[in-house]
Amino acid sequence: MASTRGCGKSITEKECSVVTESQCVIYKKIDRAAWITLNRPESRNALSAELVNELYQSIGIANGDASIRCIVITGNGSSFCSGADLKSPPGQTIAGAKSVSFAEVLKAIQESAKPVISCVNGSAFAGGLGLIGASDLSIASNSAVFSFSEVRIGVIPAVISVVCLPKLGIQNGMKLFLTGEKFTSEAAATFGLINRSVEDSQLKDAVREEIKAICLGGPKAIMETKRLVRQMCNSDPGQAFELATDWSVRMFQSEEGVEGINAFREKRKPNWQ
């Protein structure tokens, strides 16, 4: 259950922090973005059942807030996420109730109406790479190190393969999965796993640039565009054109589409509702 902290007179409306009682995840609303911070630095933000439950809940909160335009996932401390907590893995029973599975969290990220950005502040291993794979955009610090390390402990990256292989492709995925080797953020960008690698000191500014760019678009157009990319990548080419044509007509005729076109013609900024 979540409790509110810092939402009184001591903090502005632009930065209202909602922190769960256990503080495995910190949720902050900053301007038009929800910043979700994995908050187990002592375990390199390992994915415990409790943390995964709270992450899932935080994604739901962000999607239910009409003022939020996008969601950012990052880590507290020197690591982004070290993967599953083997002492308390996602999906196990907590207080007599089954917790959220990691697959459900990855699905929630992919199906989130709002774009999800991974702000990779440090090392990302195993399940941590699943969060990156499921995200719509990912930016990492130059010092970040990555590894699909599952084979090193005798298991396989089964669940995260669903979200990582479409970005990596068979050739890169096969090599990285089989060897469990470490690779840099620059290499991750080359492989297509992340969008870009930046200097550590520039990471949050780079993420804010993406947030600013997203907020220039119409709210509904941004959500529909995310759906478009996800859906078209898995559509039959023959049906895709018919689907896309109908979709385009709906958006051009929508209230937001009309406002955007009128604003362009009148050389003014659109008034997004």
C-alpha cells in the first residue's frame, strides 16, 4: 500500500513524491513525467517479489494520471538492475498472496499507454536487461555494463528473450545469450538494445530531452503512435496497409488531428487538451 510523502507545502506541484511504505520503488512526478526509481541499492536493485509488485503498481498509477505524458524507469545507486533476487524471486507468494510475475511487468511496460524510457544509470544484468528490452526508448550512461548472465548460473534468459530478441536480432542475441559476456553501453547501442549512450553526467539531461520532445506531440497521437509501432511490427503485410489507412483517417479526423493541422496552417503552437 502506498503512502504520500513530500506533497505538502515543502515541495512544489511539479515534483510530488509518492513513496511506498517499504520504499523498494520511489515514484516521483516531475513536470509531465513519472520517474520510477528501483530503490534497493544495497542489492544492486535486484528484482525481488516486493519490488516487482511495486513497479507494476507504479506503472499503473502513471497510466491512470492524465497529466503524465511518459514514464521513466531508473535505478538508485551505481546499478540500474542486477536481475532477479534469487532469495525472493518475482512471482513468489507474499503474505499468503501470489505476487506479480516478471512477465506481467514486462507486458505492462510494453502495453503501457504512455511511452516508457529506461534511464540506465549503471550496470544491467539478466532481468535488468528485460526492463530495457520492454521499454520504448533507452538511454544509458557510458559507464554502464551489460550482460545476459543467466547461462553462468545454469539457467536461460527465457522470459526476457521475448522483449530483447526483437531488438538484438538472432545473430547478436545468440552470441550474447550463449556467452553471457559483458558488453558496454556503446556496444548495446550498436546492437540496437538501447537508443544511445551518453556521458554519465549527461544522462538525466539526455532523458529530459526525450521527454521534452515527446511532449511536443499530441497526447493521443503519442499513445496511438506507440500502439502503431508495436502492432505493425507483428502485422501481416497484406493486412497492414488496410489497417494503417483506416488508422490514419481516424487520426486526421480526430479533434487532436484537426487542432494540430490548424495550428500548423496558422503558424502557432497547438493547444493540446
